[in-house]
Amino acid sequence: MDQAVLDQWDNAAEHAPPSNINNLLADKKFTEADTIVMGDVTYGACCVDDFTARALGADFMVHYGHSCLVPIDSMAGIKMLYVFVDIQMDNVHFLDTVKFNLPAGHRLALVSTIQFVAALQAVSAALRPEYEVLVPQCRPLSPGEILGCTSPRLDRNVNAIIYLGDGRFHLESIMIANPEIPAYRYDPYSKVFSREYYDHDAMKAFRRQSIERASSAKRWGLILGTLGRQGSPKVLESLEAKLESLGRSFSRVLLSEIFPSKLDLMPDVDAWVQIACPRLSIDWGSAFSKPLLSPYEVRACALSYVHLTGSVLAPLRTHTPTHTHNQKNIQNQKQAKKQANGDSRLRWALQQVMWQEVYPMDFYSNQSLGPWTPNHADHQPPRPARRQTQVTRGPNVKKND
């Protein structure tokens, strides 16, 4: 029986390495297996598509260019090989550039994409004699690795974030998670070292506005991303259960890519929640005619205030632990309970999470804020308890004093 190998390449990968591997697989001197090259877009590690590979009858899958965000042992029914990319750079120029621009003694946090993690470890070790260097880790990612939706929260005493890589997509993730820390980017291709900025106030203001608009929605659309492993059925089920408990109507939509023109074909939907890429809502939410929320944002939305009382009572509560602020929240909650006349559905009306002044970038983190993220503990299978090893002493064994 002939076997088939499916190859999936990163969109940003150079054509030469994939072409060489494909040529080897196609040469019957090395293997009798048939080769399938996936033509779907592949933005990142979340797009690894073992589902399509199995549907096409592949026995083995090769994913080129990304880290193991989706573990191999979770891909039942197909064998999987991740081919990592290690891009070399001019380490000496990077070190000289950092030393020229930042004074010795500073506490630096160094991060990068997976392609430069090896170089990151080398330069961080070289900087340690003169700087206090931190290589943060946001599990399950590798030390120093960040994604566009997943970055660690750093201590405030870090003097600077240095991102090693090209583009801004991944860098913006750790900037959003750490708005008070200056960020720099070193492009290993152009060898340009630049100070980077992000308009946190504008982003948060627009996201709050979108949440407020969505609070009055009567019909919801729940989008499960089907581009590889972007979508999480567990997160979808959790959102469906909450909407059903509130008596809200909703439609399920499966999409590989989410475009305004597609969603405009369903005008009866008042607000959308996309379980695919949080940055889609943050970066391109303004392009959609209806609110397009991330799973975190919908959990910060006071849905049932509208359902039970006809008005929105404090749809957003910022996480500011002041006495006056807490008193206002208590008053709003008491007023809502009084108007609801004891409706049991009010239990979720008080929001499952408060709006965070520091927008969370923890979508794939194992220590995320709540169950609206795929790797949260609520969505993981229970681990069997470890059996304790019992040590028994023989009759002739003397106990040491």
C-alpha cells in the first residue's frame, strides 16, 4: 500500500529549503511515498493542519518553520515531524549596537521569534557580564520565544525590551503586555536598531467601544477558526453554554479566514466572537461593520444586564483596586439584582473577568487569565495521579543513626 507525506510550509519561508525537501521526497530513490504539498495559507505555529492531512489520507506530515505549539502527542492518527529553522545572524554587530545605545547595568529582556532563539541565547550570554539579562518564558513557548498573541508579563524594573527579529507583529504582542517598558527592535537583516512605540490608549479605547456596542446584541455569531489549529472547540463550547444560559440566540460559523465581506453576508448577526486569532480583533476590528470580539473580550462584556434590565449597567469594570471604585461596583451590582427580581441568570451578568487595564497577551499560555484560551487548565485532560514509591526495609537492614 502506497504511503503519502504531506508538507506544510510557513508563508515567510524561503523557497529553496522547501523545494529541496520536496525534491528529495519526490525522488523515488529515497522513498516510495507520494508527496502532497499543502497550498493553504500558513501564518504561524497555530496553523499546523493535521486535520486536513488526515482528511487527504496522509500517513506522515512535515511542518516546516515553526515551533511545536501543538504537541505531537495530541495529533492522533498521523505521524508528525516539525522541521525547525535556525537563522544565523551577525552576533558581533548586535552586541556592539546594544552596548552603544544602552548603558551598562541596565536590566534587559531579550525576546525573539523561534527562528532566532539559538542566536538569542548566544547574545544574551555575551551581554551578561555588563547587563542584567532576562530571557523570559511564557510556557509552552521556548525561553525567549514570543507569538503575536502570546507574550510574558515582565517585572516593572526591566529597563528595556529588545526584540530580535524583523517586522512588528510579534514585537507588538510583548509591547501590549508591557506598556510601561520601553521597547527596541533589532532587525538582523537590515541591522537597524530602532525604538518602537505603540498607541495603547487608542487600541484600548476602540476595544472598549466594541465591547460596549456588543453588549446590546440580541443575536451573536460564534466563529470557529478552521485554519489549522487556530480554533478551539473547547472554547467554543464554553461560550455557547454561557450564551444558552442567558437565553441568547447565536449562530455557529466555521471559517478558515475571516473577512468583512464574508460577515456582511449575515446581517442578522448583531455581534461576532472569533475563536481564531485575538490580533484579528485588535488590529483589524475597525474594518468590520459589526463588533468583532475575542473570547477574552466577550467575557468582559456585561451581556445579561441588557437581557434582564434593558439597559447596560457598567459594562466595563477596570481592574483598579480603589475604595471608591469598588463601592461603585457594589452599588451597580445591587441595583442590577434589584431590577432583575432574582433572575438566576444574573449570576453571569457580573462578568467572568474584569476588563484589564493591561490587555492580556496570553492566548496560548498555560497560565492564562481564564478558560477563554485554548491551553487553560479547564480544557486539559485530567492527569493521572502519580503513585508514590514505597520503600520497604529487609529484615537484615539496619537503620543508620
